[in-house]
Amino acid sequence: MGLKQWLVRHTRKPSDYAQAYTSGLVQWIEHLTASLVSFSGRRETVAKESKFAFVNFYEMEQAGFYPLSKDISILIAPNIEEIKAIADNDLLCNVFQATTAFLYLYSTNAAFKYMKAENATLFSSALLKYVAESNKSRFGFGLHPRQVAIVMNDLIPLFHCEQILNINLFGNNDGVGLLINHLSLSKDGSIQYGFVIGSQKQKLGYASFMLETISEIDNYLMRATQDFHW
């Protein structure tokens, strides 16, 4: 029996697919978390109104941010375990939680784009449940799925946007900019964080990883909708 036939036999409802989809989503969350943290820099807080998204490391350093790493092997293939060893734990936890909410929101929006409304609703409700279960006790999330869901539901409204990435000016009036601004200040307010997101010409940056991830999410959900006639 091929994979497609197996899925058709065992995935009868969108809620069933949400469970299988969660394992891939968690991997994307980890990958984007590692990417954003690897492209981060920090400085002591000097001004509340400031720029936090940069085209390259030179621009970020000129603004007074000290990069976490400029090791090209880390930047082109970010790994969550490697990043854990060198990153600020508070930043890592904040990025993981925000990325969880961000990609959950994108996944649900994509579901409503491709699926019938009732099927998208079933998928989204089940996905919240399975993501909360998978991420309990991880990177600052609470011990119980309900606690994870509460944090996610608090974060999700912060990331509603018309476009994930403004192609003309990355980070300006887009979802990536909302994410960056949310993560730009430590909880106690003493540290500011900047991030290299790149540009159309400067591919080395967080935005490239984000574009790759949301493209994969769209492909997965579009194919599922077609295969299962949802």
C-alpha cells in the first residue's frame, strides 16, 4: 500500500489530518526558531523607539547590536540543539512561543484558504489541541496543554496581518515585522534584540527561511484538500 492510499484509508476527517500535520508543524517551528535566534543580536536598551529588523549584520552592528553568531555553518543550517547551547534562554523561549502561535495562525488561515469552511474549522480546532499537547513543558510553555493553548491564544492576535512579507521592504507593514517587534525587548526591558532578515537582494537572513516554510505549509494543505476532497 502506497503512502497516499494509507493516508486516504486512515485520514477520514480534517481533525485526523491535523494530528499527522502537527509533527511536521513542530519541526517547522523548531527550524524557524533556530533561524530567527541565529540571526539575532543584542544590546542594552537605549531607546524604546528604534529599528530592530536589518538587511545584514553590518547594518545591525552599526546600530549597536552584538550578533549571537556569524558562523556561516549555523546561519545556513540552523539547528535548535546547537542554538540552545549559545542563545539567551529567555530569547529562545520567547521566539519558540511566538513562532508556535505565528505558524499555527498561518496554518489555520491556509486551511480556510483551501478547505471548505466547516472542514477548515475542524482542522484548526484539532490542530490547536495537538500543538498544545506536543509543546507542553517545552521552551517555557506550561506543563499542561491547556496552559500552552492559553499562551498561544494570547499571542495569536498580535500577528494578524495582510501579508507575511513585504517584498519591497522586508519587515515593514508585514507579519515578519510584527513578529520582530514583539520579540525586540526582553521581559524586564533591559535588553533589546535586533534581527537580520535580509532583502530581495540579500538572501542570507531570516526572511528566506520564513518564505520557505510558509510555502511548504501551503503545499501540504493544498495537496491534502485536493487528495481528500475537503
